[in-house]
Amino acid sequence: MSEEITLSLKDAEALSLNVLQHNGYSQAHAEAITRNVLAAQRDECHSHGLYRLIGCVNTARNGGVDTHATPEIIDQAASVVKVNAHQGCSLLAFEQGKQSLVEKANRTGIAALAINNSFHFSALWPEVEALSSEGLIGIAMTPSHAFVAPAGGTKPLLGTNPIAFSWPRPGGTPYTFDFATSVVARGEIELHKRAGKTIPSDWAIDDKGSPTSDPAAALAGAMLTFGGYKGSALSTMIELLAGPLIGDVLGHETQAANEQKTGKPFHGELIIAISPEVFLGKDAEHHLQHAEVLFDNILGQGARLPSQRRFKARENSLQNGVTLPKALYDELVELTH
């Protein structure tokens, strides 16, 4: 078993900020990124936690992100706000555009935030949960680089293309899901490679189109969509809504940052906010309570709700800190020198 280390949330936050600012990120970007990766680490979403700082540093070193970019907020329409990230990280763009999105949704019932020209690497659930904490229903989606073969295909074309949803619940944690339209997030395969572990053979194919349990071969080949043609269709929808609809690129038109500095990692993200209060008026509380019948019946069958495990992990981390492999911790510390 690999050696592990436990950090307090305060120490983990300080480590993240130190890594990012030492490697050129402005304080504003470093703080926005840290809030996201620390939330993921806290909730034991390891593939999107502190591990992601390595990618942030490599992207910055390879010229794939403007670490001091100032997001430009554009009041596009009554229900639409756009933010040009100017090749900066999407997280700061979201944080700075969120208030306008919330105000528009509370005024019109439904509103959209389009983030353009951004470097995106992170989990989406912190963003939709930020909306559900405001009493809004949140939906978010983004394409990624071409890592995934369409159903029936053999070559990368689609991104992992995640989608997230969060429904506010009276007096409790929201109903939230966040998943890639690939079988797993790419970070899961990367973590298996780092740990020297094999992967299930239905996660990916090698560069010849054959199923593989070798994570290195999977990363060199193509990942697969979940649910075959269904996942492929949903992935395509995300490409369209968070690409051409908002005036941005398709996933296969992007490329991860590289040492030759020829990468083009910038693309779009679409976040939708819906106000139950505007849709339902004085009956909003009644209908939100009615929704609890569905959740109660799911739990009543012995099933669990999405994110239930994550919320339990959050409680533990708030009391006991976060745990990560010692090798990862040492690698992060090295990035501060």
C-alpha cells in the first residue's frame, strides 16, 4: 500500500496557493483554483483535487493559460451573460460572472452564463452547487480535448464532455450529480497509471481500436462513452451547446498545452440557472417539498443519491483533514521550489 499523508484543510489550502503563485498565477486566479481543487479534495474526488495542480502548473509553463488574465463580463441579453476569460482559467471567470447570472435568473426565471476562450480543467459540481446554495437549479457543461471515440468509432473525436446538475433541497444538501460522458473521467485513468494499476477493459481502446486494460495504452488511444450510443449522443449535445451555441470551438479543435507551446487548450463552458421561485411563485415551497417524495422513494429502496458519498466524505474532511498519497504531496511541494 502506498504511503499517505493527512493535511488540515488550512495547510492544504496554503500548499495549493503556494504551488500556483510560485508558478506564475495571480492571487485572484490562485484563490479561485484553490477553492475548486480543495473542495474536490475535501469531498474525496481525488481525480479533481490537489492532483490537478500539476496540470495547472504544466499548462502555465507550456504557455497554455494566461495566469494574469482579467475576465471581461458582457451583458449579452436579458437572460444571458457572457464572460470572455481571455485565455485565463474558467474558474475566475465563473466567479466573476456568477452574480449577474443569479440576478438574471431571479428576474426572468432562467438565465445562462457563457464562458468563452477559457482554460478549463476542473470539476463542475462546485459551480452548480454554488447556484443551488442560492436557491437556484444549476446545470453546467463543457467540452474538452478530443480524448473519446464516438460510439462505433475508433479514434478520438469527442471530449470527456462532463455535465453537472444541482437541485436545491429544503434544509439539506442539494441533489447533485457531475459526470463525464466518457465511461470515466480521464483523470481516473491518469491516476491508475501513476499507481501502476490496470484499468477495466471497457474504459478505453488502444491506438489500434482494441480494448485495453493498460492505462498508458488507453491514454495513447481513445476513451469510450458510457452507455454506447446514448453517451455518445449526450456528449455531442454538450459539444454543440457549449461550443457553437455560445460562439466557441468544438473539442477536437482544441489541443492540450505542450512543451512546443503549440497547444490550443481554450474553449467554452455553458452554465444555466433556473429559479423555482419565478417558475412557481407562491407555490415554490410546496413543489420543492413535493420533490422530496422522489428522493425519499429512491432511498427507501436502499439506493443512494448521487453525491451522498461525497457529502459524507466532506463531513469527515472538515473534522479530520484531507488525505493524499505521500508521493503526490512530495511532488506538489517540489513545485513550490
